Amino acid sequence: MQRFAWRSAGNWAKNSALSPQIDRSVPPEPRVENPEAHTVAAWRRFIFLVLLLPARLWARTLRFEVAPEDLARATMKERPIAIVLWHNRLFLSTEFYRRFRKGRMAYALISSSRDGAWLTAFFRVANMRAVRGSSSRHGREAAQALVEVIRSGNDIGITPDGPRGPCYEVKPGTLIVARRTGAPMLLLGFDCRSAWRLKSWDRFFLPRPFSTIRLRCDLVDGTELQGDRDAAAAMLRSRLVAINPDPLLKPDPGNS
């Protein structure tokens, strides 16, 4: 082991090849015309930044354990990728990106809700970008924006069970970008051995300061996600569950 002191989508599907010529310059942030999207006032963002500083220091106390093969997957930068993690591991997402994806820009699909506005502000502080949309409102435009992000050579981030669950359920729309572009999906597994659990719908993980996180990565090639959409979503869920141990997770009846 080596030690290191790092949303939901709708139902769209159409295939196209990822251009081998990748423009690695950072494009302007994709914007979805969504007049209903909530925003956070500038003065509130300033207060949020001040409050966020202890959280950033907290995250930097965490120790990551990662095997060489997982490290190779986490740091691969030859192609843009779609990074997939469960909603209840989001606290670790920015720290993962800071440590393992340095030098790359990432965009995350975030809902247009009020909660999404705060998450967008959080990502901005971490030098990550947001595409506002959801599976029910302005989802098609958001999906197209994420496709353009991938084609321009930047990473995207998706929580397949967000923003409101059910927890550990992969929504079929999660597959849209990989199916359209052929981009690989990097599945993230965070084994939080010492963490508080919030009383939210997903029992959100808050790792205790100075605790150790076991990082596991599974790379899914875009070709594995073609064909039957429901079968591909079930395969993705199975592989995500395998690398994210949770004692509260009920066994899958289909595998019992």
C-alpha cells in the first residue's frame, strides 16, 4: 500500500465517437439556461468561504491508502473521464481531485435546487465547476453540456443516486455521457473506517479528522455501457457497491 496525506441524470441515449484530437484548454463554464436555478448571493458565498476553511483543513488531515493499480487508475490523464461516486461520499470528492487529478478541470452535474446552489458554491471554492440541471428539469440541456465538457478534454463528476436517492441506486441517465462519447467511467470507492453518519436520506459520511480512507478505483470502459441500458446500470451499481463497503447496506435480494 502507498499512503497519501479528494448527479443525477435523466434518460438520454445516443452514441458518437470521442474525437482522438482533444483540446486540453479550459473552455468557458458550460451554462444551462435555467431561470429557476437557485443561486447564492455574493455576501453569503463569502461567509460560506470563511466557514469552509476549517473543513478544507479537516480534509487535509485525512490519510489515503491506495494500492498501485488503483493509483494508476486515479491519476490517468490521457483521456477525459467521467468520475462516479455515491452521493454520501461527496465530502471526499474535492480532496480526491486535489490530490490525484491535479492539473485537470472537472465539472459536476448539480441540481437547480437551493441545496444545489450551496454545493455549487462549495465546488467553486475547490476550483471545480458546475453544470446546473436535473433529470426532471432542463436535463437534456445539462446532459449535452456534459458531453461538450468531455469532448473538450475535461473531466466530469456524477453521483448516480443524487440528489435525493434512493441511496445506492444507479439511475439509467447516469450512463448518457459515456454512451454518447465512449469516455471511460472511473468508479470511486471510499472505505471510511472511522466516520460520523448524518441523519440524511443517504446517511452522509463525515470522516473523522486524521482518519484513514481506503481508496479503491474501478475503470469501466465506455464500450461496456452500450447495449441494454438497465443491464448496464445494474452492472455499474454492482461494481460501485463492491468498492464502497457500508455496514448499513442491505444485501441485494437478487444476489442472495
